[in-house]
Amino acid sequence: MKYTSRISFTLAAALFAASCTSGPQTRTDRYDFPAETRASRTLDTWFANNGDGVDYSAPVDKKAPIEQVFALAEVAHWDGDVERAGELYLRMLQREPAHPLNRFAAARLYALRDELVDFHDRLEPVLAEIQFGDVEPMAAVYLSLIGQQVSWNGWKKSDTEEPFSGDALGFPSRWMTTPVLSHWRLLDFDRKFGVEDESAFQHKYLSPYVAEDVPANYETVRPFVANGINLSPSFDRSGVHYMETFATVEPPGPGDKQGEDKRSYLLYTSFSGAAKVWIDGELVIEREEGEYGTSKRLRRIELSPGEHRILVKLAYQRGYRDWFDFALLEDDATALSGSGVTFREMPQEGASQGTVTLASDQKLPSELEPLMVAPEDVEDASDTELFLTASASYMDLEPTYFDAAFKELMRRHKDFAPGYVLRSKQTQTLWEVPSRIRDSRTLSDIRRAHRLDPDSIDNSVRLIEWLRSQGTNERELRELLEATRDAAVTEDGELRNVEPLIEWADWLSDQGYAESAEKAWKAVLDVAPANCKAAGELQQLYYHRSYFPPLDGLIAEPEKCPSLAETLAFERNDMPDERLAVYRKRAKRYPYNSSAQINYADELIAQGRAGEAKKVLLAGKERMPWALNVWNKLANQTLAEEGKDAAVAVIQEAIDHNGSSGWLQWRMSILENDIPLESLMPDGLEAARVEVERAKEQGEGYASDEAYYVVDFAARKYFDDGSSVTLTHNLVRVLTKNAIDRFGEFDAPNDARLVLARTVKADGSTRVPQETTGKDTLSMPGLAPGDFVETAYVQYSPPESLSKTARDGMRFFFKMANISSLHSEYVILGTDGEFLRENGAPEAEKIKTEEGEGVRFVRTDSPRPRSEPSTVSWDEYLPWVQLFRKGTTVGEFEASRRAYVDTIRDSMKISRGLDAQIAKWRKGLEPGSDEEVKELFYRVSKWFPDPSLTDFGKDASHALAERDGSPLLVLKAAYDKAGIPAHIYMAKSRFAHPKEFPTGEMGKYRSPLLEVQMPDGKSAWLSPSGPDAMFGAIGLSVLGQPAVCITCEEPTKKTVPADGHRDPTRTVDVSAELTENGTLSGTATMTYEGIRAFVIRSSLRSRADESARRKYVDLMLSNQVPGASLASFEIEGEKTPDKPLVISAKFERPFFAREVKPGVMKVETALFREPVAQAYAELSTRTTPMMVRYQRDHDYSFHVKLPEGWRAKLRSQTGEWTLDSKWGKFSRSAGLTAGQLGITSSIDMPIQRVQPDEYKKFQQWAVGVERSSLLFLTLEKQN
């Protein structure tokens, strides 16, 4: 079949026609690879034996069918004969561009762009002859990508100083960008911002939209000019951003084959994250991020002559989802020219407005492929159709099609080596698979392919690359390198693949074999005379031995590798003009690259042309007023030429443009030789003198102190843009050698500017430390007991990320737990806001200073509190103040919650693997039943041997694959799939400060839980914390506590129920018999429920061997029956977390009753002792609040058969009694009945706080509980 030289618009429209069914569809006019032809037989041979018997190097008849040319090209390509494959693919494009198989030829050539010798020169004339309208849509895409490479390469080698322009290619390289409008890139992605209704960007925007609507929170838009063919805007922050460019479409020319009033374009995009594209207000492309899948979207559009606004909305994520592809492929254009469109970042005044017509629906690549076998049809497809489907779907990033086609193909041909290589490539595109697993699978497939076909250069090169990246077996690597190098060129001297020669030379260079490497790089140039990498490496080898040959001595045509001339100019000191030309060219080509402008200015200055350098910097700061490094360079240059005042004026101008950023303030202080806030700083020398005099009369410091603060001072000043500068000044007196060891080494914070560090001797003299190379700390010289350590440093802080008018100041403590202070002072200037004052902190005093107005807090004479065990957190009892100002339309708590929601939404993408595993877990379960809810919990929990519940940044699919991460994400995904309502919450621990504050509150919510709705409508709260987790058993510290939903779009708070869970009980039942010799023998049955069962099961799991388990059970037994020896034990319910855990321990306790005289034995022991007094009540008094961190819900029973013929008498308390209080409930009974001793005991003591004024009463209760455990029993033998 002969394909037409041009795909008609009717056919194109049919390809893009809107489908009546949902979901992606393959084309109805699918290309059929002809069967029973030479081409099909060639491929059949290839599939069967990896190409043995296929002579792809033999001449091919010029009239041979395209299918035959393609078949030979494929065999050559996968065999690694790049040169032959490239030649054949080019022949296909030249002969019959419209042929469907050129979709693969174009893609293969694009993949070979770095391997095919003289790629750009060979492709350029071919591309110039092919119009996009004459080829398949996906062929057009890859031809466009090749055209971008060729054009960019030509620009790089040219002498032009103009930035790269993709106008002729339909590639928009000039854009305007907004600041971040929301930090929550997924949560707010569907929010409509005003930008979408505008005809062009405004000059400034509120950034982000939740910030207080004041001028300080508005940021200007910025231009973005692509440095090449990568659209990767380097935004400062992740979140929702917009970009716009204005496309001016020219009227179709007289020779164009389309209508006179419009141009027809294929719009191709590939976005790494969620994105939307509007043209003239019409939504033309939408890429969602709800699940894994292809990033590519295509649509046919028509643009009338005039100006069109192209608006792009990005869910931008720094360092990951931060790039996109965009191209307008005009039917009459080639990959190198004729797009009929120019792009500008700003609209042209008076330009006529064009209109857009949507000529198709948005399409996925699979819907446009000329051959794509649907997964359900693979069994009926030919081998060739399966291979082409697998190849296309790999390129299209559509794994569903790939998996089905690949599986069926390899079922038929399990030894087909290229199949495994193809899967290795496809595996690297599976972002739902963790990188470690991806790499492992990839290497496994490459090794398998190499074993099956070791003669394939392609297989060998890929294996070499992986072995080099992993630094594995050097002998294997060298043998492989040598063999592949030898196969790269035929016996007749014809090049097959230059990569093995490059790999060999590069490896020799890495090994330090300079002489051999030089020969190897020359060998590369022998077969690829214009290979710039080889020439550059050879150049470096020469320069290392100070040999500077002429460039044409390195390479025949040095103009094809301009980097050689640049390197020469940098290496030689006698080439200033050439070096300057390089810097000038870079600065002109990259006008928005601040480093390029600075480097150009530096070179001008170095060559004595400071005036020109200043012009470059002035132009740079006008073009990029946000580039602080340009301002800094300009200030330095101005300082050198005009003095300090002029340099200060430059920094002040930068402040006027950018706000009073902390960095600029720091630069200002350096220029003025000024210490910010120095006028507020106490006089350390005077304070030391006064303290020495005071101590002579009153004594040094406080009792038992080894050191104390004479001065503890901090001052913070806020600037208009929300940034701040903080001066910290401390004067510490050391009294002992331990204190000298503690304070004698000073390490300033990493972000601080040290302004003072010295020893102040008791006599008033000072010693300044010297910096030691390689040492991070400063050693205070001459420090002795009674001396002082004085330090001061300045720190600069940026504004709060959500708002420049928000204030979340540091928490300043006026009393510390581990050191006393004579004078604590905190000063805040330049801002308003609320001051949080807690625990008797001093009140604010308004002040006026040289630095401006503000407030001061001062407290003197603050001895440290007594060190006491089980103390609550510092902020509950030590005095502190903190500045807070909301500055946003949402509170800090809600902002933090939204950050959680956004992170989890990103991590909850459903992969095919996760979907399949959930289906396996649900198999056999009745949908919507209690059983399904519980079994999903247990099956997910068992999947994670060592979970990290709060690892929400790790994708659920990655967590599943590695069995590591947060099972909460996987469990919620499972419930979502089952249609069971469930949400993840963060609960506030009882150990956290109970009082709520407007700042820092979310940090107290650290316990993750999942609330699931049961079939009866009630809720269960779950913690899938590992294989031993129990349904309904959660941490005791969160019972009755508030919890906030972090998967709900709207803020939702609930209280974790205090009851209704699996009670965390421990029940001990001892049944024993006492012999006449005083030995107690019996069985202790210990039953655990709820979270206690989980803890014990986890401990048993970590003790796999019998001896370790025996020791563990023996320890548990001895806690119940002191002195008992374990004889044997049994565990029931260890593998069934839904049931109580029961440990039965048989034991003997010799001398439980001791003979005190013939016929008389006594038992004197503590039985079922609850050591609450020992743990919490050993002090006579307390000065700080106490936290009881361990909840006790224990029940005990003790039944002992006494020896016959012995009379027993209880000397300890008998009967029944209770000790109930606000701190807990306790009951116990003890008695003798019919020759048996019976004791029961019960305690219920919650987690709680005990205030100092209640401590005495608590102590009395705790001592009473502990004393109740005493057992005094006398036995007398009856005659």
C-alpha cells in the first residue's frame, strides 16, 4: 500500500474526532503490518532467534517496501548497529514520510540523537523537506522534538548573541510568570484565580492568595526565557503558578495548503505535574495528577491570524514536577521552520485579537497511534503488532498497553533479548515503582538480555553503563568494555556504533590511564571526526600536561565544537579578548541568567574596563530587579569606585525594589561596618564588673550552680517585608571545671554572623579566641573558675512563607530548666502583633530606641528550678513570651493542616500495583461488611513489618512495594476502593501542652489515626502500626483528645472517644500450691488486651529464638511472682491480633515461705506491687508539674492452696479495701478460706498531670497503693 504524501485534514479530523465513549480509545483505522511478506518473515526470524540469519548490513533495494526497510532497521537498532539503523530510518522518512511506521522511525532517531554520528547534520536536510501535515501525529511530535534539537544545536554553534528563539519551530521560549498563588499545589489546583479571567497578567499579585491583602504581600510577575529547549521555570516555591505567552499567528501564505483565514495546529504538551492550558480563554489541555499515567496530551486546534493569549496553570513542585514540553505543530510547517507564529511574553499594544477553534477533543498518545493493540485483543495479534504496541506504549508512557502486549509477546518468545531490553527501558518510566526496585529490575532485564544475545552491542553498552554506575566487578566490566569496543567497528573499518569507543575511552580516563585514554579518544575522532565530547576530553588531557595544540590539531572542524575555543580561552592567560568574548556571548544569550551577567562584569573589571562592567550590572538589575546577587555585585563595584556612601545607596535602592530583606540588611551592615541592634546590647564588660563586685558581698550565683547567665539578651527587629534581624548576646559566668568544659567551646549557629566572642577575666581583662583551621568551634582562652564567656551573633530571617505580614516569633524563656539567670531581656522592634505571655512572664514595656519603637521584656533574678523527674514540657511551667501576628486569612493551624492534605493527596495516587494488591486483599470478603473493614485493616497492617505511620511524603505505591512507609495511606486507599468512608487524623497527645495557642499548635498533633465508618454507622479509630496491630486498639495518650482530619478538604476536628476501644488491660491469674518446704509451684496466666497485647506481641516478634523468649517470659513472671523460676510456658493468640494474648507460665518459687523455726514458716513479700510511689512520689515536695506517663489498668488474682496440717494467719491487711482518688482507683482483698489463700487486686490509673500543690495528696495515695501489696503470712504446723 502506498501512503499519501499528505494526511488530509479530513483524516486528521477523524483521528481527533470526539469519542462518544469515556476513556482512551485506539484508532478505528488501525495500520495493519502486512503478513506473509519478506518484512514479516524478517521480523519473525528476529523474534525467534534474536536476528541470527538476518543480514541487515546488505544493500537494500531502493524500491523495497517501507516495511522491509523498517524490519532491517529494527534488527540493526536492537543489535546496536546505530549507524546502519539510522541510515535505514532516514531512508524511510525520505522515501515515504506519510507511512505509519515512520512514527517509529522518528522516535528511534530522536532516541539516537546522542549516539548517531553527525546526527544534526544528517537530520537537518531531511527535516527541511517534511511537513507536519504529511505525517502521522506521533511522527510529527518526534520530528518536532528532533527539530528542536537540531535548531538548538545550530544556535549553540553559531556566533549569534541573541537568545535562542523557538518561534520558527512553534516552540514558545518566552513567557511571563506569576509568583506562587497558593502553596497547596494540588489542594488548590482547581481553585479559579482571577488570572484566568484577565486578558494579560497584572504587574503584581497577592502571593499567596491567603496572605493579608496589603501591599507588602504583593509580588511582581517575572519574565521567563528558556535557556534552550527545556521549559523548566525555576520558581522559588512549590505551589500553583501561572505562565503566559502571547502567540502572534501570521495569515497563511499563498502556498499553504489550508484555509486563508486560519492555520491548523497539532498542539503537543507533556506536563510533569497537574496542568491546564487555555488559549484565548478556551480550555484546550488538562492534565490531572490523580493517578500515575502518561504526561502527554495532544489536541488539534485552529488559530486565526492575530494575537492569542496562551495561559498555563502549573501544580509546580521544585526539583521534581518542574518542567513541561509545549509545541504548536502547524500542518504546513516543517520541524525547522514555517510555524507561522511568534511568541512574546507581553501583549503587543494595538494587536488584533485572534480566535481559537477546537478541532478535536484532547487525546492521549495511544488514541493517535497508527497501531495500538488493545489489552483485550493481544491474543489475536501478530508478533509484530505486539512488539510495535509495546514499543509505542513505552514511548507514550502508557503501561497498561505495554504490559499486555509485552506479556503475550514474551510468552511466545521467552528468549527474545530485545524484549527484555525494551522492558528495562519501560521500567525506568514507572514512577509508581520505587527507584531502588526500578533499578534492580532494569539491571536484571539487561543482564538477561545480554546472556541471551551477548553479541548485541546494544545489550553490552547498556550493561556497561549500569555496571559503571554501580561500581561493580571491575574484571567483568573491563572484559565487556574491550569486547564491545572491538565490535564497534567492522573488519572493513566501517563504524557500527561509536558509544563503545566512548565508553572505553571514558573508563580509561576515570582509571587515570592518561596515555591509553589519549589513544582511545583519538580512536573516537578517527571514526567520528566532529565528536565534541572526544575532542573536549582530549583537550583536557593535553592541558593537564600544559600542552596547548591549535584547535584544528584536535578536530578537523573546530567551529563545530565552540566549547573547545571557550575552554582554550579560559585555560590560557594570554587570550583576554577571546575570554571576554565568551562571557559577553553568554551574557547576551542568557539575559535573565544573573550569574552570566556577573561573570561578564567580573571579566570586564579584570581587564580594566570597570565602566563597561557597571553598565552590564546596571542593565542586569533593571532587567532582573529581584536578582540580589546582581545588586550585591553592583554594590561591591560601586564601593570600589565611588566609596561607601554610593554603595549604601545601591543597597538602599535594592531594598526599595525588593523590600527590606534580611540579606540586604546584612549587606548594608557590612558596608557600613555596623552591628545591627548594637545600641541595644548590654555592656558585657560593665555587667561582668558589677557582678564581680556583687558576688564579693552576696556570693557567686545560686546554690549548686556550676554556671549562670549574667546577661541573657536577644533583640529582634522586623522590616517592612516581614524579614527580620536578631541579635543574641550572652554573658555566662563559669564556676567549675565542668562549666568550663560546657561553655569553653563556642559554636555559633550556621546561619549567624559572629560579632563577639571572648573570655572576660574576673579582673576585667579580656582574651579573644583564635580560629583554628578545620575546627568548627572557638575555644575560649584562659578560662578559669569565676571568669565569664561573652558571645554575640546576628541572624537574618526571611519573612513567613504564607505572608510577609505574619509574625511567628521565637519563644523566649525568661527562666531555664538547667541554668539560672541574673538578667533576661527580650526586645522586639518594628512590628505590631499579639504577645503570648505564659507562666508569669514579665509584662511588655514600650520603648523608643535608635532602631525604632518597640517593646521590651525584662526579668531579673531567675534561679533555675530544682531538677525533678517526670516533669512536663518546659513551656508548661517556665515563663516565656512569643510574638504572633496572623497576617493571613487562614490560621496557622489550618495552613499546617492544608499542607498535610496536599502532601497526602500527592502520595495517594493509585498505581496498577496498588490497585491489584487491594483487589487481592478484598477477595473473598463480603463488600461493606464488618469482616471487610476488619480484614482489610489486618491484611494491610501485616504487610508492614516496621511501619512509619507519619511518612506521608512517600507514595502509597512506593510504601506498598517496599513494605516500608505509612500503612495509613495504603489502608485509606483500600477503604476508598471498597467504598468505605475513612479519613486520616492527627491526634493531640496528652503529653502535649493542653493549652491552645494561635501558633505552633499543629506541632502538638503528632499521633496519626484512621477513622473508619462501620456498616452500622458507628466509627472505629485505628492504628495500623504493624503486624501485631489490633483493630480498635490505639495509643492511650490520645484517648479523649482532639484530632484534626488531614485528608478532608474542609477543616474537621473531632474528639477521639475515650471509650469504645479495645481496653488496654493486663489480667494476671496465679493458681499455685505451697509445699511444706516452702516452695510455691503453679501457673501464672497473664492475659493482655488492646494496645498492651500489641506491645507484648511486638516484643515476642523481636525475640525469634526460644532462649530469648524464655528470658522475656521469665522476666514478666518475676514481676508478678518475685523470685519465681520459669519451668515452661505457652503462648496463645500470638498470631491472631484480633484476640487477647495469653501467656501461661508454669513456675516454682523456692523459699516462698521461709522456715523461721521448726514448724513455723513465714511469707513476707510484696505481691502484685504497683510501684507508683517509687516512680512518681519519692520526692518530699515538688516545685514543677509532674506528668504520669504510664496508664495502669491491671487486675490480679492469687489463689494458693496451703499445705495440709498447717494453720495460717494473715498478719498484713485482710478483708476488702479501696483507695479511690482523683488520680486513680485501687482495690484489694486478701483472706484465708478453707486452706487457701486468696488475693485480688485492681488498679485503674490514667495518664495525667499532677500540680505541685497537689503533690502531697497524690504521694499519700501512691504510698498507700504500694503498701497494699505487702503480704505477711505465718504458717504453723499442727501436731
